[in-house]
Amino acid sequence: MDWQSKICLASGTYNLCILAPSLFLTNKHFYEVDPLMFNLKSTILILLWGLLTIAVAWDYASVPYLFLVLAAEKLVYVIHWIQWIRKRPEWIDKVKNDINLAPFFHVYGLGDLFFGSAFVAIGVLGIIDQSKL
């Protein structure tokens, strides 16, 4: 398996891991911490994006522009996460006693930064490969 497929599978799995802090979409407290980015509907979309990246894991070369779109989606989450971290004193009390929420809200942007960067690489390299044909 090549690195692009591994990235797709890892990213999809990463997105599906949102089921843990959301307690399989039942944790109302999860949705109250940052309702702008993490409400029930957006959490379902995160799951669907995860399934999308898994679905294209073996056919990524045929959809390089999709990876640039996915990278833009990840960038939105990274920017929001940076703004969120900068406001830590305002929200830390909401999550500090919750073993599911505290780790998630402290680190989710790092994963999005990594996978977003990888998606840029997959997309750009795919476009370059297609232009050689």
C-alpha cells in the first residue's frame, strides 16, 4: 500500500474517532463546548468526510482536486482550533474534568494540520502526474 492510501485511511479513521468524545453522537456536553464547530450536524459531516477519504483511499490518483478541497476543509478546522486555543482560559472549565473532551479540544487541530498538509501533497502530486499524461 502506498503512502497516499495510508494517509487516506489514517485520516478517515482520525475523523471517525470523533465518535469517542461525542460518545457516539450522544454527548450533549460535547456539543455545548463549541457549538459553532461541533454541533450534531457538523459532527455527522465530519464522519462523512472520514468515510469519503476511506472510500477514495485506493483511487486517490483519479481525484486530485478533491484532496485540495479536503485540505481547505481541514484548514478551516485548523484556523478555528488556533483561535480556540488562544481563548483557552474562556473554555478550559468546560472540559477540564471530562476525560473525553479535554484531550479532543486540546489536540484536534494538530491532526487536521497534518492531514490537511498531506492532502495538499496528494492533490498537487496528482495534478502534476495527470499533466504528464
